[in-house]
Amino acid sequence: MTADDDAGLRGRSATVDLDGPVHHVDYGGTDDGPTVVLVHGLGGSHLNWDLLAPLLTPHARVHALDLPGFGRSEPGHRQATVRSNVTVLDRFVREVTGTPVVLVGNSMGGMISILEAARAPARVSGLVLVDPAVPGPRGRPDPRVAATFALYALPGLGERYLAARHRRRGARAAVLDMLDVCGVDPAGVPPELIDRSAALIDQRQDVAGMDRAFLTAFRSLFLLLADPRLMRRAMAEVTAPVLLVHGELDRLVPVSAARNAARRHPRWEYVELEGVGHVPQLQCPQVVAKHLLDWLPVVPRRT
């Protein structure tokens, strides 16, 4: 394991070899509470959790990882499919944090966390799903989101689109565009977090395979959503307590999908956040932390 430098980081940064480099951040916390592992979504990184993690550390030991091909985890020879990243997450909780853990997953990270909880129930004591990518009723998609997703889905065209966007827009504009698509007003995000996010994109521009990893992850995610049987079976197999938190104004994963999941799983605790988009941990971290900490006592304690 090697330590990394990251100006402004709120925790301890390191990289571990899990069949390739996996960067992660140990935010610290109390050893008397559960171990929490934060799993980012498509196009995200450990920075997605920088506002939420410090609110949890008085009650838990908190870690965040960068999945291969995202943040500071170079993809190398690895595939960045959802299933491959489930394997990486499983190794991370076994070899780095120790188990059992409470997984907190946003978007694609929620999907990955569900699959891990279903396949390794002894390693997951609790599951917090924050606007997770789950199947649901098919409604009319947001036009801008639908157009962008159509470009990502097409081999060759998606690669050219991302390359052209990098040249034309630059890193800071990319961060602001992502926040806008996710329903987050950049004025409500600390400027230093936006600066660090843009700097991270700039640092990764010369790393081979980052765009390929993004598109691979995107395409595998949507294949899983196109045929919902696997995800619905995995959701039914989760035995750990579940807290499902979803923003009412999510443009990427419609709130109807979360409502459908809550109806199918009445034992899950469901919280719907009015006026909130796809990444509540950035838009209203204090609200998310309160709901998570109020729910946390239902998680079995380590023996």
C-alpha cells in the first residue's frame, strides 16, 4: 500500500494493489461504530463524499474508494464493468477495511453495492442506497439526459464525443456540466471542492483508458437495467437492513424507480427528498447524514 498526496483532502489517501491500483481515502472516525464504505457513481470519485464523510466520522469509521477507471484509480488492463467492480469492492472490504461493513452507494455505486450485498451477505451488515441505479417503470426520459446517453451507448461515437468534449469544454466546465445534469446548483457546493474536482480531471487526462473505462461502465450498467431480472433477483436476496434515499428531482434515475423498489421491498426504509436531485450527498449532506445516522442503530453490531 502506498500513501498519496492530495491537497485539501479531508482524510488519509492511499493506493492498494487489487489486481491493479485502487485509490482510497480513510476519513478516520471511531472504532466503536460500524465501518462504512462509500461507493461513488458513474463518472464520480472519492470527492463525491467529501461533504458527507466528516458528518459520519463521529459515529463510524469511514472509507471511500475510487473504482478502477475513476478518480485516481487507473484502469490498467482491468475492465470497468459493473460486475468487475463488484469484485473489486468485495476485495476492498475483505483486504483493506475488514468486514462486515455498511455500504453506502450512489447511482452506479448503489447498483454495485446491491450486487455485493446479495452475493456476500456475511460481509455487508447494512446497505444505504443513495439514488441507486435500479430498474423501475419506464417513463419519458429527460431529453438532455436521453440524448447524452444515446451518444455514450454507441461504440465509436461515444469515444469521439468524449474526446471532443474534453478539447472543447475543459475540466472545470465538465465539473459544472456534471453538477447541472445531476440537479446540483454549483453555488451550493464549496468552491474548493469544485476546484479539486476539476484538478483531478486535469490530472487524469493523460491516463490511458479513462474514457474507455467510463463508457464500459456506462454500457454495462444500462445492459443490466435493460433486462431487470438480475437486479431484481439481487435486490430480493439482500438480507441486510436497507435505507433507500432518493431525490425527488433526479433526472438520471427517476424517482419512480425508487418508489417501485420501496413498494417491492416494504422492509426497506425509504426516504424521499423533496427538491433534491441525483447526488443528495453533495446537495444536502446534513440531511442525508441525519437520515443515515437515525437509521444506523438497526444495523447489527460486530461481535
